[in-house]
Amino acid sequence: MRNIFLKQLPALLLGATALFSSCNNGTSKAGSSDSTATKETVKIGVLHSLSGTMAISEVSLKDAVQMAVDEINAKGGVLGKQIEPVIVDPASDWDLFAEKAKELLIDKKVSAVFGCWTSVSRKSVLPVFEQNNGLLFYPVQYEGEECSNSVIYTGATPNQQLIPAAEYLMSEKGGGYKKFYLLGTDYVFPRTANKILKAFLLSKGIPKENIIEEYTPFHHQDYQTIISKVKRFAADGKACILSTINGDSNVPFYKEFANQGLSSATCPIMAFSVAEDELRSMDTEFLVGHLAAWNYFQSNDLPENKKFVADFKAFCTKKGLPGGDKRVTDDPICWAYTGVYLWAKAAEKAGSFDVSKVRNALYGLDFPSPDGLVKMDPRNHHLAKPVVIGEIKPDGQFDIIWKSAGLVDPQPWSPLTSPDKDCDWVNHNGTYAKK
């Protein structure tokens, strides 16, 4: 012990104090006080896959969080403290996500965590955050049907992505499509998303036989048989694909689609998990004309977005990150970045890093994001923001072909599949039964 040279009585007193403090720390919740902040720094966790099948998407989210941290630190930090990011790699392993979340909350004692991509990773860590009073900022679109007090959902709910995309494809401007092939990776987001999409399509008079649903495992590479079925399905025209394929499976999927002679003109793909960052790893020659629905595209011409794009390229170059000034921004990158600023602004508003105080300060909070002004819902932990649909260009960017009239309020519980439920942490205790 460092106090070994002290006289006996002071040593005993110091030992007793240390023992009491240790016992007290062992029983307190991870985010229950400002104890996560030292005199000079405050720790946050970064929980994104830096290896494995999801690294193609998640590495850039880590970079976006780091850029936001550097910017905030350069302006003086939060409540006078510099942000210290603690970065871990859950390696696209859903069980490891939970272990790493526990490490961040309990061992590293971070004030908040920014992380996850897939819903299965979020579901894996959810009990850890709820049991330890943690706060997770989740930056990716998801299936809804969740209303956790421990998650700030900066990604889209189904009514902010899925439904507008389907509506567009059914419209005259979108091509008036009558047949829909719902193809996804086999986990909770695609299955729940497609449950909602099917309910919507059926409610609009699309015959059941005009809807096909199919799933492949993570890291699936052979799409020859599936694309052959799609080709037969689309043979008589007016067919499209609604794709919830995630991760590196998108590369062989689009390649096989083109190999079999299909194109955006014969059967357009509307993707919900492919953005500019994924397109960096793909041959865009065969992707031109296909679609994606998000809330942000790099091609947004707002001045604040042009600065964001330039700053991200400069950051990647300065840090010597792969791609350098050729790096791109996309929807999850935007919301990963925005999430850090929302947390910082809420902490400043609360005058504290305490999870409960920060969470309360987030209700109704707005922020001038790269996508324009966005606003936290006044009753739950979701974000109101615009919806955009884009068409892939040869350079891997998107031509924005449709945009919502304004901010679209989030609906965590879809009225199509859960009309009797809503999410409200201000007037109710989370999910409640609507009268």
C-alpha cells in the first residue's frame, strides 16, 4: 500500500475510509451520480464493431463520435471537463456487446455510451443498461416496438423510413409498383420491419400473393438462388425489392443482382441499410438508379452539412484514417455525431452528468445538426427529423428525389401493428395502453 510508511493510527483510519468507499462504489448504479467524472475529464463509452461482418458500417460511427468529442473538447469540453472516450471492439459478436457494455458501465464508469448498429446488438446490451442505470445513444434506424428509459434513439422509427419509402414506390412519381419482395438479414430488425411493411401494403390493397418475404443469415455471400426467384417474380413488371440486408452481405447481393441482368429499371431496390459509407466498398457501376430511404444524405446542400462533410474528411485525413479525404458521411454517421452533441447540450442544461438529470434535460431539446434543426420528442427518447429518399449516382452519392415537408415526429409503436400502444416517459411509465 502507498500509505505503508504512515503511522499506525492514520493508516487504520485511511484503510477504513478506503474500505467504506470501495463498498459504497460496489453497490451504486453506474450512472447514478457524477462520480464518473474526475476533476479534469468525463468518460464516455464507444461501443461499435471495429471488426467482423458489421465493421463495414460501424467503424465510421466510431470515427464520427471521436470527431464530435474533439470538437467539443476544443471548445472547452462539457461543464469544464474534457471528454475522454473509452473505445472497445465488440467485434460483431452479440454476446460480446453485452460484456463490453458491462465493462464500460461498471469497470470504466462512463457517463454515457454511444454505440450499436444492429437491433440484436442493442437488444443484447439493453438489460445491462437498464440494470445499471446506463444511457445508450443509438444512432441507427430500427424497427420500433421499444421504449426503454436507458436508450436515446437518434435513428429512425418505422414511420420515419419504412412507410414513406413504401408509399413513394406505390405513388405515380415512384413508379406505381404493385409487387414487393421483402428481403432481409435474419434478425429482429428486418423481421419486425417487414411485419410492419406487410401490414401497410395489405392495408393499401396490395394482394397477399404480391408480397414475398425472405431472409438470409449475417455474412451471407451466395445470392444466386434468391436473385433467380426475384427475376421470376419481376418478370411481368411493376415489382420492386424492399431490402433490409445488413453488413457486408450487400456486396454480393447487388453484384449477383446485376449478374443476372436485373437493374433499377426492371426491379428497383429500396434499401434501408445501405448508405454512402457502404457504397465506398462496392462497385457503383451496377447500383445506379437503385434507391435508399434515410433521414440524411451527404448531398444535402445545407451550409451546415457542407461544413460537416468537409470537417469529417479533414478529420479522417489528420488522424491518418483509411480513406482520408475520400471518406464520406451518411445517415448513421450524422446521428452518431449528433448524439454526442445532444448529450453534451443536455449535460450543460442539467448542470450535471447524472444519467437521470441528463435524460430529463433531453426532452424537447433541439440541435442544429448537419441535417438542419432536429428536436428530441417531448415525451420519449426519440428524435423528430426529416425523411429523404435518394437515388444512387455513379459516384456513390445520392440524388435526393423526395423529401418530407418538415420534421416527422417519431412513432416508436406503429399504429399498423400496435394501435393500442404508445411511448411516454413524462406522463406514463414508458409504454402504455392508449384509450
